[in-house]
Amino acid sequence: MAGQSGLNQQHTQFLNSVLSQRGPSALPYVEDTKWHIRQHLVALIDAYPSLEPKTATFTHNDGRTVNLLQLDGTIPMPFQGVTYNIPVIIWLVETYPRFPPCVYVNPTRDMVIKRPHAYVNPSGLVSIPYLQNWLYPSSNLVDLAKNLSEYFARDPPLFSQRRPNPNPTPNPNPNPNPHLSPSLSNSSYPSGSYARPVIPPTRTYPPSPYGSSGSFSRAQTDDPTEVYKRNAINKLVEMVHGDMAGLRKTREAEMDGLFNAQVALRQRSEQLGKGLKEMLDEKEGLEQQLQMVLMNSDVLEGWLRQNEGKAKGGVDGGVDVDDAFDCVDVLSKQMLECTASDLAIEDVVYSLDKAVQDGAIPFDQYLRTVRLLSREQFFHRATAAKVRAVQMQSQVANMAARLSHYVAS
């Protein structure tokens, strides 16, 4: 158990190293998905320790080569009450995890791919419904491995090839394959050249020099020095594993903090970009207002230059009120007359109100006069409204012409 934990820790450190690389040697995965890729791989390695993560060169159908993550190992396949191991290679393509990985069965020299097979083509490419219906972010590698085991158990994709024995020995068992199903023995391959569709059992590893139950340890238990040495080594190994586990937790917490900081920095970058865009828009609006102010300033300065001599030429230095303003065109003159008539009628009506209150004029005469004045005031105001509309259209046209002149200059 301690050895398996150490192996998983090595795999986790390997994933942290390759997924954190930057620059030309970085793996071609999107930065936002690298954390999800790491989580998927760690979960798969914990569930299936026989799969080992690696980096290797993957060649696309168009000839492009790219360095990708792969999982090389075996997936257990229950068949007729016995668990066999199917060698597979799982490639995480550049678009993973938004798109499914590429899965290949990896037969050894003593194995051949069953033809035809419902889910494995002659090149070894696997195509099961789980891969075809891959849905991000719910799909993951652990569920993929479970589905591979389930579909392979229904129809094993590999057969072990029987090699001729130069020194045949009599077989006391008349049926060498008692567990071979009829459906598998009647495959497209000749029955005399291929054995049962099984895969060799799980890989065997040499015994650990620190083991506690092997024949090696029992042979050395008589020597107290060796016993003390093994105990000391086991204690050191446990201490190292404990330190490595604590260091891994610390580094994972630091990585989580760095990923959170990366997300926060990305959000702040978006906010800064949005604020900069708003400031540029505001600057453009202010520049347009500045052009309007400059145009109005030119108009006022021109008017002052034209009327500067009038103030000096008046009687005793004074200015005649009627001559203070000159109408520049017919519309302005008509507007001035209508406004003056409107205000004059307003004053007359006010004076009539005072007179009728004081009893200076009869009430019926007051009503007739006010009716006539009101009708005349209405016509003056209607005329002024029409003149104002025409002046507004003319002013807009002049402003557009001046603005185009300033932009061109």
C-alpha cells in the first residue's frame, strides 16, 4: 500500500511538472482546462493504478506531430469469471476535455486484434458509445475506463496467439481450454492457430528488498543485524513517505491558491479593459464637445468684432437699445417682431387687468378687448414657432458644414 501511494505521488508530481510548463516546451492544452485535465488523470490513476501517465509524440492523420499526454497500461476485463487485462493507450488530444480522447488497444507480439469487432477497428482504434456521446464537463476518464471494461467484457477485442512448441508434451487434459466459449472459438481465425481470447494476468514485479512476507525476508530473519537494518529502513521509508505526503498537500494547496489568483487576475484584466474602453469613449465624446465649443467661440468672437464699433459710436458713449441688435436675415427679423408683439400684448393684458380691478373701464369692454388681443397674440406665437423650426434646421446644417471643415483641417 505504501509503495502504491508512493507511485501515485510520483505520477502526481509528474503531472504537476508537465502541466505547469510554459513556453515552447509547454503541452498544447488550453490554460483554463489544465487543472481539469490534472484532476481527471489523478482520479483515473487512483482508480486504475495499472495506467501510467506519460508524454509522447502523437501523429495526426494529416502528418502533424505534437507532444501530448498519454496513459499507457492495462484495463481489467472480467470474462467468464476470470479477470484479464487489456493493454490500451489513451491519448489526450489538444482539445481535451471538451472533446473525447483517442483510445487504442495495444496488443503485444503474442496478441492479435479480433476481426471483425464492433468497437475496435483493425488499427486498434476504439469507438464505443461513451466516446461518441462525450459531453463536457460531465464526461471523465474514470467513467471511460469503466465503459471500456464493460464493452470489452461483452466482446474481447484481443486473442492470444498460440506459438508452436518444438518439444510437445502429452496433455492429460483432453480439453485444454475448458473455459473457452463456443462463440469465441468459432471466430474468423483457424481454431488450430489461436488459443482462448485471454490476456496474460496482471504484470508481475520483482519482490521488494524491504518486504515482510517473502521468502527472502524469511531467510534473513535469523540474523539480528539484518532484522535491525530492515526495520530501520522501513522506518525511514515510512518517514519519507509521510514527509512527501505532507509536502504534496502543501504544494497542492499552493497550486490551488495560484490558480485562484490567476482567475482573479484574469477578472481584473477584463475589468481594466472595460474601464479603458469606457474612458476612450468618454474622451471621444469630450473631443466632440470641444469642437462645438470652439465653433461657438468663433461665432461669438466674430459677432463682437462686428459690433465693437457700435458701442463706441453712440451718443455720449451710450448704446441705443433699438440698435443694439441687428437681424442678420429675414427670419431673425420676423422672429424679433413676433416676440416683441407677443410681449407687448402680454403687457397690455396685464394693464387691462389692473384697470378693470380699479373700475376704470367697463367689464364688457374689457372682455371684448382681451378677446381681440388674445387672438392676435395667438397668431404671433404660431408664427414665431414656425420661424424657430426653420431657424433650427438652418443652424443644424451650418454646424454640420463647420464640423466637416474642422475635421478636414
